[in-house]
Amino acid sequence: MRILMASAAVLNALDSLRKGKFVLVYDADGREEETDMIIASEHITPDAVRTMRKDGGGLICTTADASIQDALGLPFMAEVFEDLGQKYPVMNGLAPNDIPYDVKSAFGITINHRDTFTGITDKDRALTIAKFSDLAKRAVATGDGWGVKEFGKGFRAPGHVHLLNASRGILENRYGHTELSTALMIMAGLVPSATVCEMMGDDGNALSKDKASEYAERNGIGFLEGADIISAWKDFCKG
């Protein structure tokens, strides 16, 4: 597959991601209406985590495409809770069946690498994300259930890195930051895992699109809207 046509903004963003830089992505008017800071998981550093924590302020999460989910046996958290319903009835009443902007939560399990201490420091989270990306790459290439065994050896759960499972058929039925950011990684030829963080404002709400765009311009960071990525992805999948 290859991109046949893409805007200069998308092509520049892909180049930035390959270089380990941030890209900002606004999903869409009428959806979450949020901008996420996005970086390739394979290029994560403690400094990048610190930037997301201070300049983003939302939840730092790491995505996984379907190939990674299959190679590591990753469940959706809602499915885990559903299975717990018989033992813990309270879980039945907590089903995320009324999300106002989507039909399904992308949240998966939370993890720490076993070499971390508390798991929450910038260094610890960067280590967990980097090790997850590396294992995901090797597990997808190896197959045969190898990744599931290695995942348990290297990681513990629960932890401080939230995994997000991208929907199968990326950007076919769900158009959230999980799918948008993961599609960017695939188009950039990177491990199909992005690390993302919502940008929060000082007024108690998500940072507005205009202010997020100003932040991007001020810091020399690419700014994309979901529609830009969806258009490029459709072309990419035709190639």
C-alpha cells in the first residue's frame, strides 16, 4: 500500500512522526472536539512524556492496531468487565453503552513494564511505552503465540500506561484519535502504535481548536484535522 494523494500537511506530519516529533490532531466538530498530542510509540522518550503531561494535560495513552492486539492477546477493558459481571454484579451496571460521541470505548488494559518502580514517572512511562512498542513489533513478526508469553514476562497489569485498541478496519466505522493516530503510524511505515494525550485548557474544558492550532504554530508542530487523515488513509488503502 502507498499514499497516492495526500495534502502537504499530512505528508509533513508523516515526516515529523518518522523523526520522533509531535503532531497535533483534532478529531472533528460534533465528535469529541478535542486535539491530541501524538507521537510514535517507538520514538517515545521521558522528555516527550513530560511535554505531554505539562502541555497536554490529559490522559497519556498508547494505541495498538489489530495486528498487535492479536499478537499480544489484548482485550478491550469493557469486555474484561463484562466477564467479571457474574462475580461482581456492579460491573454489569457500569457498561459503557451511552457514550455520547461513539458506539464503543477503545480502552484496553493498563500496564507497567516490570523494570519500572511506581510506573508513573516520566522515565517509567517512557520505558513501558518503548518496551511495549518493541515487543509489539517483534510479536507481530514472530506470531505463533510467542508475544502472549513474552508480554507476561515483561509487563504487569494494572499499570500506569493506558492501552487503546484501534477498531478493526481502521477508519471504517470509528473515527477517534485511536484510529486517526494509528493510521498515521501505518502510513508513516512505523510500528502501528501511537502515544497520545488530550490537550486541556485552563478553563476546565478541552483546549479549543483555535488555541491548539496556535500552540502548533508557535512550537513548529504539524496540525491536522481528522478529515485530512481520513482522506489520506482512503488513498493509502487503494494503493
